Amino acid sequence: MGGGFAGAATAWALARRGVAAVVLEREPALGRYASGRSAGLGRQLAEDDATSRLTIRGAAILRGELAASWQPCGGILSFDVEAAAEAYAARAARLGVPVTRLDRDGVVARWPGADELPIAAALLVPSDGVIDVAQLLATYARAATVVCDARVDHIEPTAGGARLGLARGAIEARVVVDATGAWAGGLTGDAPLEAFKRHVYLLEAEPIAGAPFLWHLGADELYVRGAGDELLVSPCDARATPPADQQPDSIGDAMLHVRLASCAWSTARVTRRWACQRAFTADRAMRLGRDPVRPWLVWAAGLGGHGATASAAVGEVVADACLAALAR
């Protein structure tokens, strides 16, 4: 259930294991909420080791088998606290991700517009990149039977699995994967995820040719990358919200103004803006794998904004859980 990165990548991974899957997407097309609105930054070093293992594995698959959806460019993670840079550098060393340390001048040499950011230290991750999210979703979807406009209204356990109720009738399944994003758990009565709204903008500003993306992980978090002949920027706002079709608003615009106040792009004209949502579990760990009570249920939820980069690895983990459930 769910045709975002979690669901589509699981179907793709199942196909590679010889198992046919049906993806039920309630909207007219895949990736309408979070996945299709991703900024596409292929960042491997996340906030913790467990998430980073998935993003690192996912990026490796993207650089290899799925290279048509990957643009190698590298990424810069900058910090306004030296200790934070040290923690990320230690994570990179533990997990085998080569990085190069940069000082403030090294960042500004690659992104002159960021010369006023409070950068104490930075890491260049040469193996990071940018993801074509539309192409990646389409690649995953080609491996499965995809049914859109297929909203599941209820789930009823059966002797051999579960029965999913849709407006067009019922579907019997031996295994059900809940990959419904911010809505995960809603049909099964499980603890809801926490959803947060985030804004993304395209600015009429000349990108830096060949520059790695820049993600400033300081108190005033923001990221920026080239997007054709424009800049893609997010103020990294995180406002708690009920799951919904998120739309941009004046609060996000104000946050953009604050975040860019010290940057050269502060006066650049906004040519497009949109909003997305990120979903987290209470402990911020992705909810992946078999349900401990219901043998027919497998989870693929709570990707926390790392869905594009981690998707191929998430698909592998969840597909293996599905095989274990099928063998019960």
C-alpha cells in the first residue's frame, strides 16, 4: 500500500527476488506527496549510524545499477559547531565513507554566495550526488503491477493473510506492506507517525557550475544545489502538521527570508515554490520489517526525509522481510 519510494522500491526489490507485487496507490499517480516532491539530494551521512547505513547502501545502488537516475557531484556538509563536524567525520570513518575536511574558506571557494554563513568546519563527501526522483520512481514502478486510484479503506485479517477493501472490490494478499508514508498505521490502528512540513524553492540565480550541493547543518539549517540554470534552496523548516497534501505558505516564505538573510541569494526572485512532508517514528528509527504480532503485515515507513537516497536499500530490507513472511 503506497506508491512512494518505500512502496515502489519494495516492489522493485521483490521482482529481483522473483516475487510479483501489486502496488496500490490511492492517488492518480505515484509519489504525489513526499516522494515526488523530494529535492533529490543524495546525502549519505545522516543523523545516526542506522539511517546512514541505509543511505550509503542506497547511494551505492544508485551509482551502479540505477545510475541513470544519479548525477555525481559530491556534497558538502557544513557546521557552525566544530564538535558536530567531528561527530559526522567519525560516522563517516566507522561506515567507510571517504570525506575531506574543509574549513570555511574551502566551502566559500565552492559556494561564494555562502560567505556569510557561520561555518566552523565542513566535510566534502565526494561520493554524494543528486537524484532524478521522477525517473527513479518510474524505474521502480516498471518492475511491478501498479494500480492507481486504489484507496484501501479497511484491512481484515484472514486465515492466509489479509483482505484489503477498496471501492472497486476486495483484494486477498498473503503479505501486506504498509508504505503509506505519513499515513502509515492508520488502517491498522498503530501509533501514528509524526509529520513535518518543509518548503523548497527555485531561485532565479546562477548556479555554480560543477559545485557539490551544500547542506548547512547549523542552527539556521538550509541546503542549496544547482537545478538547471537556477538554484534549488530549502530553509529546512520543520513545522508539525497533520498528514496532508502540503501547500506552500507565508510561514515558509518568511523562513526562507530569514535563512538567506546572510547569503548572496537573499534578493533572488523565487520562480517556483512547493511544500512536502517528512514522516518520522517517535524514536526517529525507520519502521522497516515484519510486524511483531501480525504475520501478514510488513512495514516500510518513517523514512524521515531520506527516502530518495535510502530507497533501494529500504526496498531490499523490506523485500527480505516479505520473503520471510511468505515462508511462515
